[in-house]
Amino acid sequence: MHIRGRTRILHYRDPLRTLACANNEADHLLASAPMPGLVVTTSVSPGQPVSAGTALMKIESIKLETIIRSPRDGVIDRIHFNGGESFERGAVLVTLSEEGR
């Protein structure tokens, strides 16, 4: 992009992809909220084994529904919010534990 004779390069960062690709190992055991919203439905229950990419819950934010998916293989340890409950951006929605722990 050119503004007032200077060239600028813009990079778009998808917030959902950025949160899903966190480098911290502990973050991989958490499914966090990419935006504030409300839990519509929960698709899993504690103790249930899941694979990476499994749908954990559906959330709604400003009339936009988003599926929260498991960042890795594991077992559902805790679901922090139930259907109808609201949360803030960055809130931990689901905690996973490693299989065999």
C-alpha cells in the first residue's frame, strides 16, 4: 500500500488461527475464547477422549457462531462454561489433559 509517497506492507493475522497456533505447550491443553461471547452448545463431556480438530462447543458473538475445536489430542478435563453462560475474550473454555495422565 502506498500512503503519502511511502510504501507500507500490511499483514493480516486471523485471530482464530493465531490463538490456535500458540507456541506455549501449556496453551495446547486449553481451548480459549477468541472473542467475548456466549456458549450456545457443548459437544463433549469431561472424561471424553478427543482428537485434534474435534468440535468442543459452539459459541456466539455478535450474531456470529463459531465452533471451538480441540487444539490437540487429549481427554476433556473440565468444561468451564455451560450453555447460555457468557465469557470474555481469552477466557479458558475447555481444559484438556494428555491421554494416559
